[in-house]
Amino acid sequence: MPLLGTRAAGSIKGFGLTSGQARKPYSTSYLVIAGGGGGGGGSPNSTNGAGGGAGGYRNSYSTETSGGGGSTETPLTFNPDIVYTITIGNGGAGNIGTFGGTSTGGSAGSASSLAGPDISTVSSVGGGRGASVSVPSTPGGSGGGGANFNTARGNGTANQGFIGGAAAGSGPSGTPNGGGGAGEAGGTDGQTQGGDGLASSITGSSVSRGGGGAGAPYGTGGTGGGGTARGAPTPGDAGTVNTGGGGGGCGSTDGPIGSGGAGGKGVVILRMPTKGYSGIYTGAPTVTTSGTDTIVTFTGTGSYTG
């Protein structure tokens, strides 16, 4: 556990403070993104998988929006010596087709959260699973797309992400759709296309995250880490790690079975004034600075002490 300052009875030396100067509460902005949902797999006889939905996207930095068209959330107040727990959600597994014309497995992503005894927990919902021949889509932070043999699409969560795209038609001639993204619904840019994510500059530079996975056979994942769809035997692309991107679907005609891509793992990013930053954490976050602020990026579960 790195201790990047010299602590002493209610005071800290370093990080813009002099020895003996009491530390005060400070405002902390956050970006909390859950794991993306897995993509649908393909079985012979033209059964194609849909894209997984992106993990829920909650943002309180500057005037940047949250997912699903939500407004900017309110930054938190961190208090000295309080331990804040960060949980990073994993991406869901991709679905796998079978030669029997069915499919197995596939799952939604899991939640990411920021919690502490003096704050309301900030939790983002895992992305929904993309549909396949015998496995329906699920709702999530952003919902999974509908498939040609399971046409229902998953809903998104308010202020976190958008609905998955609806399948075009049903049966062997139908076409699956992409999973929803933080910035738009699946299929907004065309059938099979994953919904786009959102860009944030919380780290000091603009980075897009929270893209939905694409529907098979050859859709493109949404900007912000959504996985691209493939045709069997090539698996759908996984959502990009630490973006919460949805996994891409996989298509199959009369050939081999296909596997959907896994969803991308989530991320939690904290931004605070450097003069308030304690330098005390567990896990292995990346710590950077931008102007007068310090940014702490958690790609795995850990904690930060205010």
C-alpha cells in the first residue's frame, strides 16, 4: 500500500500542504463504468448473434453527460481519513453456438461502484447480453441487441445507457442488431451497428468509452470500445478492456459454430484537487496529474483514502 505523503496526527506534509496544516474535505469528480455484456453466438442454418450492450456509464466531471442522455451528476465530497471502496465490474462471457441449432452461455456484464460510509454509493449496471438463436437478450446499463431467432432487445438503464437495437425480421432471413451504447441506441447508425459511447476528458485528454457491440455477421462496434462482429469460425471481437464496451456477435451459415465476444471490463476514474489528494490507496491504480488536479484511474478493485 503506497503512502505517498508523510502523515502526522490529523495533518499531512506534501501535496500542496505544509507540515501541521490540517486537511479539509474536497470535491471529487468520478467516471464509473460497468462491465459490458457478452455478444451472441452463431449456429449453422443462418443463425447469427447480436451485440452485447455497454456497461452503465455515470459521470460527474465538468459538464459532461452520463449515459442514456443523462445529465452531469454531482461531484462527491471526500473527507480526510475516510476509506472509499472501488469495485470494477467484469465483462460478460460471449455466447457459443452449437451444431444442434441452439446456443449456450453468454452473460451480462457486472456492476462497477464507488462506495464509502459518508457518501451515497455510485453504482453502474452491467451491460446486457446480446441475443442468439436460443438465448434472449437482457437489459443492462445499455441493453443487448435482438437476434434473428430471438428478436426482443434489452432495455438500457435510465441515465446510464441506451436500449439495444431491434432485429430486422425473424428466422433465417432476419438480421440481428447491435447492443446499446452510452451515447446512442444499438442500430442507430445502421442495422447490425453497435451504439456509440461517450467521450470524457476526466483524465486530461478526450477518450471514448461505453460503445455497444455489433450484431453479426459483419457489423461494426460502437465508438468507445464496442466489439466488431465476425463470421464463424472467427469469434466476435471482445469489448475493449476498461471501456465497458459490449462484445461483438458472431454469425454462422452452414459452416462451423460461432462464439460471441466477451464484454470489456469496466473502470472507475477519480479526479480531485492535488492539494487534497492523500496518496493513500490499495490496488494498483494509475495516478496522473492535469493542471492543478490529480487523477486516479482504477482498472481493478481497490480503495482510496480521503
